[in-house]
Amino acid sequence: MGGKKKPRISLLARSALFFLLTLFLSLLVGLLFARKYVFEDAISRSYAISAGATTAAMTSLGSADGFYELFSDEEYRESIHKTFHFICEKTETDVLYLNTVDENQKRHYIVAAAKDDYTDELMQDTISFDMIDEEELYPAEVRVLEGKSDGEHEFYHTDSGYMCMFVRPVSSQGKIIAFVGASYDMDDILEESKRNLYFIAGLVILVFSIALISSLILMRKSIFVPVRSLSDRMRSFTQDIDSHVPKRKTIFSDEITDMESSFYEMTENMREYVGEIKTLTSDKVQVETQLDVARRIQSGLIPMEHFVLGDGCEIYGIEKPARAVGGDFYDIFRLDSDRICVVVGDISGKGVSAALFMVMVKTGIRENIKGGRSLAETFSSLNREICFSNPETMFATVAVMILDTKTGVLKYLNGGHELPLLLSKNADYLELDAGCALGLFDDAKAGEKEIRLSDGEGLLIFTDGVTEAVDDERKQFGKDRLKELAGNYHSKHGERYDCEGLIKDIKSGLRDFCKEAEQFDDITCAVLIYRGNEKERRRLTMDLASSLPVIRDTIFGCISDEERAKTIILVCEEIFTNIVNYSGAKEVSFYCERTEEIFAVSFFDDGMPFDPVTVNLRDKTFEELDTGGMGIKLARMNTKEMVYNRIDNTNQLVLRFLSNDSNRN
Amino acid sequence: MTIEKTIDGTEATLAIEGWLDTNAAPELLKALDELESDTESLVLDLSKLEYISSSGVRGIVSAYKKMNGALKVRGAAPGIMSIFKATGIDKKLSFE
């Protein structure tokens, strides 16, 4: 709807108006023609009457010889007059007369009779034999005298109305000696014709009106009412698609019932389609929701970024799938107080199936290695398991490494994955057998290598999403460019690689290379750097005076928000003080991890079992507060989650906090 | 951490600056021991205190006990106050 509301004239009113107009016009035209017809009809009838009267008069006259002498006799004149009067009455002729004409073209009356008795007597009294009429001759009389025909007629108008006159010559011996004239008043005939005309017109109007009214009633019943109800149904259908309107019952079928059944069919179809669309839409929403859930589960399993800062190493991993759920993954986890494991992998294909496969591979590697298997055992065991049941014939390339932070020894396994860049004085690709991907053959072997990293040396492990990123000319980023980029970063920043800085450089390098070509964000890589020399510096000894500043500096190095850092430092201080004062531990190691959601601090100590998570803390009075126990309470209050495990005579405590970003959100 | 002591008659003020953690707490206890014997009331000026842990809180409880309640706390930052509240000592302390 919208715009100006148009004036409404119903179809019924419009057709009635149209009918009336047609009737009016046809009557107008009909009357015009009828008038002409009526006049002509009157003329011909009056012509015939007057002509007939003169013929009769002529017959009564007999021979014209001795005409004048005969009429001199009054008796004869009287008999002729009677005859004439009789003719007048019979033929309805008004006047019948017999005249002679002299040389001066003047009439000489002989006999004149009228139809009605009063006029007839009046004429007998006023007109005498051979009386001269002073009036001019009528043109018809003149034409008769000229001898051109044996009868002339003429119409003229008098006070009493239209008259028709007929004149015949009376000849004797080839000479016109007199003429007989008859006058007939046409008005009666005209009146009669008019009456007939009006009767016919009235009849026409009546018939027309009956036809009009009955056709309007018929049209109203068969067209207007069904059309209106159809339009009402259409309106109600657009407002509520589920409104069922029963079909109208009719005896006959016509265009309107055709339209109605078409509409009925259309609404049924539309209802069906709309239902289908609704189902499809809800299916689509469901699929999208499931994808969204998959993505959230995946991002929960693989943080978009994961930074680890511990005693002896620094690791940074990122994963950004180009699509909702990607097939690339990485994993960083600690085996014990000294060893840390990094995994980078790439699943063939994308989407939910790839994501599920990825979860299986990632979990499989983690559980096998945590369960104490070597890299090679882990690979072959998992490979067999996958090959045993792999209906989608998916496969995964993996790179798995374990760094011993005490010695700098790095065990590296490559299962068909891109070879990593060794970050040393120069950046160079590590040389080893690339091995075979997981899930291809059940007897596949992976490449293995053991290297010893010096302080500041590390590895960059990436997926082909990095090297195969293309620019707008479909040219690939390539391994050489990546090597060059890592080398440049090294020479720019001296011997100390910074994980986060290198990854930032790789990201901006890719962005510069790809420009607007495509979303390059399908980038997954991890940087591991061995910090052997820092191990001593970052080691927590049983001396609080030297260890507390180490904790403080490390956390300040990870958390930029000062107040937030202080709260985390408070928790760490309370936990660490507790370990030092009560556990009898000889060695404590700790490391920090940061993802986009969580900041976590882990403490590993070899002291007596002590679980700060479940230990029962009695509420103390104010006076008792200076005796201790308050620290664990403060620590619990200020952590999001505290997880304690006792593994291999080691207390493993993980303190989890919300990351800055998540906290802000 | 540094502790600055000022004396006004029988009222002593200890202005504590920096980090009052496990390592620094003994210094506070030492400063309390060194208070003049005629000190009747103590003010702890915490306006420059950046950090306090449970050891520091215990030190303040010790000060309260030593002064038999004649202790006032001045200028504690919101972060410090929240730890006072978390440990419940804010109910006993009087703040200026």
C-alpha cells in the first residue's frame, strides 16, 4: 500500500452507469430516425387519402362535356355537393372542392364540401356559384393548369396545422377547364404516429431496464460478489497464510470459478512452499548453529593464539582459519617440569569433517605422548588406528617436537608436513626425511631428528597456508620468501628472537604480499625458542627474596594491565610462599601461558602432596588473622579456576585467570 | 618498600611506600617494634602503597593488636581496599 488512496467506484455502479448511458444514446438516435419516419409515413398516408378523395370526386363528375351548363343547375350542384360531402366523410378528407380558373388565374368556385357538417354548412352559406376567389393560386394548382400531369400535391401550414392538398385537372376536348382539389389535415395522423412512437420508445425503455436490472443482478451474483469475496480472501491470505477458506459451491463453472479454483490451488501451493521454505530455513539455521558450535568447540580446543613463557623456553602459536572451521591446528602442552611438546598439523580438506578429524589427531597425539610413548611410537600407533577406520580417507600431516628445557635437546618428528625453519644465526630449513602423512598407509613411517638447541635458537613450524598464500597474480608466497623474512627478522633484532615479534612480521609480510588478493588469514604456525641461559635466571629457588621478583617480572612481562598483573602476582605469591614454607620442596618450576581467553600460571614442585583447591579453610577471627592461612583464601578468591594434580611425586598446580581482553569484554 | 616514620607527640605515622609482600612484611614488624614506648596511637599512611599480600595484611593485624586498636589507616587505594575487604579486616580497621 502507499501513495494516495484512489477514489473508489464499484464495478457494479460502473456497469450500471455504462448501461444507462448506452440506453440514453440509443433512444436519442432512435427518436431522431423515428421522427423522420413518422413524418414521412404521415405524408404518404395523407397524400394517398387526398389523392383518393380527388379520384372519387372525378368519378362522380362523369364526363366534363357541357360542364358549365350542368353546374348552372342548382339541383345538380346540390347532388354533386352531397357526393363530395359523402366522399369527405368516407375518406376523412377535410375539404373537397371544384373550381374553374379564368384568364387572370383566379378561381371560380363551383362546388365545395367539408367533412364536418358545421364547416360544410358554413361553406354553403358563404360560397356561391361562380364566386371569384381573390387568393393567389397554389403552386400545385398552377402546375396542374400548365397540363404537366394529371395530379399534383402540396403541403402547407395553416393555423389548424399541417395540410396536404391534392389537385387534379378536369379536361374537356383537350383543354383544362377546371380542377378538383382535396385538403387533408395531417395533424391527426401525425398525432397518431407520435403516439405509436412514444409507445414503442416506452416499451424499449421498459425492456431495456428489465434487461439491465436482471443482468446487473445476475452479474452481481456471478461476478461482483465472487470477485469481492475473492479479493477479501486474497487480503486475508496475505495477512495470515494459514487461513483456510472453503471453496465456494456453484452449479456451473465459469471464468470466475476458474479463477477461484486457480487461486485456491495457488494458496495451497504457496502454503506448501512456505512450509518447505520454513523447514529449509530452520534446517539451514540448524546447520549454521551446528557449524557455529563446531567453530566454538574448535576455538576452545585451539586458541587463536597461545603464548608460553616458561623457565627455559618461549613458545608462540597462532591459528586463524579462513573459514568457519578449519583443518589446521597446533597444540602446546607440558609433559613435566622440564619437557614441553609442540604439535603443528594440517588436515586434508576443510569443514566440519576436517575439524572432527583434527580433534581426533590432536587428542591422539597428546594422549599418546602424555602416556609416555615416544614420538615414533605415537606416530605409528595413531596411524594404525586411523587407517583401521577412515571412511572419508582423510589424512593429516603433522610435525611433533619435544623440547627438554634443561638440556636444549629437541626431538623432532615429521609426518609429511612442511619442514620447519631452524632459527639460528641464519634461518634455514631443517634437513630430514619428510616422512609420510597420518592416515595414508598403515605401515607409514615418519621422519625423525634430534637436535640440540643453543640459547636463543628455535624453530618455526608452519602449515602450507603460509607458503601457499597467493598474491593477485596467483603467485605463491613460497618457502624462500618465508626463509628470507625470518632471516631478516633475525638480523634486525640481533641474536634474540622474540616469538611474538617474528609472528607479527610474518603476518604483516603475508598481508603486504597478498594485498587484496584474498583473505590470507588461513595461517597456522608456531615459533619455539629455547632460552637456556634464562633457565637459571627464571628458576624459582626456595629463597623467597630472589624468587618473588622473578615471578613478578615474568607476569609483568605477560600482562600489560598493571592492576590485573598485581592481582595475579598476589595469587602467585601466596601459592609460592605456601610451597616454600610448608611443602618441603627442593625444586619449583613455573611457566605462564596466555591465549586470547585465558592467562594461566603453572607451578610444579617436588614437595609433599598439598592440594590448595580442596584444603579445608576454617574461617578465622580477626585476632587469629596474623597467624596465617589467609593466603590460600586470597588466592582462591582471585583465580577463575585452580586445578591441582599429583603426578610422578610432583604437585602440579595450574592457576587460570581471564585474559585482559576477555576480562574487558 | 620503604617505611617513613613521623612522630607528632604521642601519635606516630608510618608511611609505607611500594610493595608490601612476603619479603617486605618483616620490615613492617620491625618498624612496629621500634615505635617509641609512649606512642598512644598509630596512623598507617598507605597512599603510596602499590601492593599488599597476605603477609602485609598480617603485619597490619599485628599493628592493630600492638596498639590495642588505636590504629588508623589512611589513603588506601581501591586495589588495596579490595584485599582488606577480601580478608575481612576492613570491619575492624578505622579509615581516615
